[in-house]
Amino acid sequence: MGVIDSQVQGSDKNLMAERVLLNGAGDSEFNEAVNTAVRYINAGEVIVVAAEFGYIYLADAFDKDAVKAVHILRGDQSGVAAQVFIKDVKVLTGIAKNSNINQDQLFAKFWPGLLSVTLNCQPGLSWDLGDGQRLGKVNVRVPNRKFLNHILQSTGPLVAGSVALTGKSVVRDLAKLPIYESDVGAIFDEGVLAEGPASTWLEISENEITVKRVGAISIEQLQVVIPSISAPNL
């Protein structure tokens, strides 16, 4: 893994990640780029792709070294669990418990899209998202970005994290990528991304749905689906 090699062995900082330009790509080039991304992920590499409003790292959620590399690249503190992206709600049953009878209504309305939810993990999963499985929870989302969604159609759950260092603003321009390109396998370039809101974040338990952050989806929009959701004291 590039970032681990650079810290442990001192990698050649002049090496460049494979860079794939997606703007203007035809169907065959687009599909080839998807296959390239999947190949890197299956090989245990971290890649850089665009999410809705910022560039992110992607890696196999079940590859512990790849997940660790994402945390190192971001400068995360120890014990932080990475977010997981999935292709659709059907995948959710394999990684998270059905905690609340109302959750499916939320997923049907807001996925794919900017709704992040924290749920209790299914027991016995052979992954470590960075917390050593101590938290027993997973934050999950079905994103809404063409290239990213096509990758997810050919993989399992993927760890996702902003390429911005922890606590910094999202990176919309790859010219501001805060790493050596040797630290990742490939970079998929969609140009300068539009500015936009963060996801709305909910924590779902058996007894309640708690709003942890209001972002792209407002309290009022949530209440149309689940009237009992109240404005958080944030």
C-alpha cells in the first residue's frame, strides 16, 4: 500500500499514481475506467474518485491494510471508524441490523443521495473500519455520483473518506490534493467539482432516530417521511 510503504520504507515521492480523465469520456472509456478502479480496489489499493461535492478516498471495507491506509492519508486519530459506501439498500442487511421500523422509508426517499446513517453492525463481520470493532456501529451511505455508483455495482462495501485532512475543508480541485501521488493507486479526475452541502447524518436505534448533523436534507424534508423526527439541539 503506497502510504504505508512511504512511512515504513520511504517510497519514491516522484512516482505518480495512474491518472484517468473522465470528463468527455465515451461509453467505452468510461467502462474501462470503472474496470480500472475495480481492479485497483480488488488489489488492495486506495484510489481517489469524486463524490457529489468533493474528492474522496475509496478502498475495500474488508481489506484492513487498505482501510488503515485511508486513515493514515487523512490523518485520522486512532479509534475513528471510517464511513462505508454501498451500492443499494439491499447490501445493508449484510452489514447492519434493521434497527428501526421507520428506517426503510428514509432509505427509499433519500438513497441514493446525501443521507448518512449510523446503525448497529451485524455481528461477526470480518472487518475493522478503524475502531477495532469496539463501537459496534457503521456509518453508511448510498452515494449519488455516476462513476462512483458504477464502481459500487462491481464491488462489495467500500470505505470512503474525504481526501481533505481531518478537520479541513473538502477538496474539490485535485490540484489541492494533500498527498504524494505515490500514496494511492489511481486518481480518477472529473475536474473541479461543484460546491455543495455535506450529507445529513442520522443515528438510528431501535427506539429513536437522532439527527446528528443537518446538511443537504433539512429537518422539514425528514419530517415529511417521519413526522416524529425533531430538530436537533446542535
